[in-house]
Amino acid sequence: MRVEYDASADMTYIYLVDRIAPGEAVRQVPAEDNTAVLDYDFDGRLPGIEVFSAGRRLHPDLLGAAERIDRVPSPPNGESLGASWGAEVIWQMPSGSGLSRRCP
């Protein structure tokens, strides 16, 4: 299991498998109270869960151990920002979760 947390959006994605390939989560089912979305694969298995208002709903220990995806990574080897780091790339999380990773 792996957890990613975007504190700026207060959203968490909980991976119940090592990796979710693009298009693998084919069905999204919102929780009755719209606090989470369950992602299902072709076989009806649950590879991941996105949680909204995660700071209120999840234990602080889980959030503290989660990979933070709201922080912008530094260029490798302390390089200055140059042409190769000048464009912004947005990585969307599986199933239109709303979580994104911004990398220079």
C-alpha cells in the first residue's frame, strides 16, 4: 500500500496495489457522503481510493507517512533552472482523482 497526500488540495490517494496503469481504473464509485471515490478495475477489484478533506478524515500518522505531492521538487544536482526545467508539467493521478503533481 502507498499513500499520496496533496495538502494544498487536502486530498489523498491510497494505492492498494503497487501500480495502477493508465486506464486500469475503469469505474469510479463515490461514497454515499461524497467523502471518497472508490476506483475499480476491469475485474471489480479495488486498486485505489481517493479521499477528500483528508486532514479531517484520516489519522495524522497516515498523513505524516504519506508521500507529499504538493511540494515542487528541486532540480537534480542543485542545477539552476534552465531550458530543460523551464516548462511546467502536471501529472494527473489515476481516474481523474483531482490530485496532481506539478514538476518544473
